[in-house]
Amino acid sequence: MTVQQTSQLIQLILNSVLMINASAIVLAILMFRYGVVHNQLRSLNQAYIAELDEENSWWHKHLFHVNRQLRLLQQRYRSTVTSVFIVQSAVVTFATSTLLLTLRTILNVDWLITGSLWLFVIGIVVLLAGVAIAFLDIHRTGRLLREDIVRGQRRF
């Protein structure tokens, strides 16, 4: 390999490593969100089960609201798990791209660079898909929270 080819290969490896780091940061944020949603879901589920045992009619009216919140949290949980899985897939895709580029330094096979670039592009698309799912969930959650606040203000 020439010096120029080596320089280009190093730049490609650094791009893949940079995207692994970016994906890891996004993954850490999504894992934090997953923990928060998981804890909220667990505590609301426990509250729902405790309220089912009550005999008071006010509690039964309140159960409808708690049941609705429980379903919304379950949807948030599913979308958060999906986005975490997708971003984890992006990390694996970028790592595989880096591996192919590293193998190119050892083996003089040109298709490794092409395959690595394809994996890099696929990794970017997968990462953007995971982030898009998370943003859609955040948007939907914010809209539903605003609707609940407006409904709550109308009651009082």
C-alpha cells in the first residue's frame, strides 16, 4: 500500500470509530430513558394492582385514569426497547465496518473497503432510524402529556 492509501484507510477507520462513539453516546442516553420508563412502569403497575383491591367507588373511577397511564407507559417502554435494540445494531454494524477496514491493513483485498463503506452507510441509516423512533416517542409522549394537562384543567 502506498502512503496515500494508508492515510485514506486510517481516515476511514477513524470515521468508523467516531460513529461507534456517537452511537455509544446515543445508546447511553436511551438506556437512561429505558431505566426511567421501566421504573415508572413498575411503580404504576404496583399502584394499579394495589388499587384493584380497594372497595371505594372513587378508586374505581381513578382506576380508569391509572389504566390509561399504564397503557401509555407500556407503549413508551416498547418503543424505548425498540430504539435501544436498533441503536445497538448500529454499534455492531460500525464495529464490523471497522473490523473490515482493519482486515484490509493485513490482507490486500480491495472488496474489504467497499464492504466496509456499505456497512458504514447501513450503520448510519440504522442509527438514524433508532434516533427517529426515540424522537417520535418523545414527541408523542409530550403531546399526550399536554392533552392530559388540558383535560385536568377542564375538570377543575
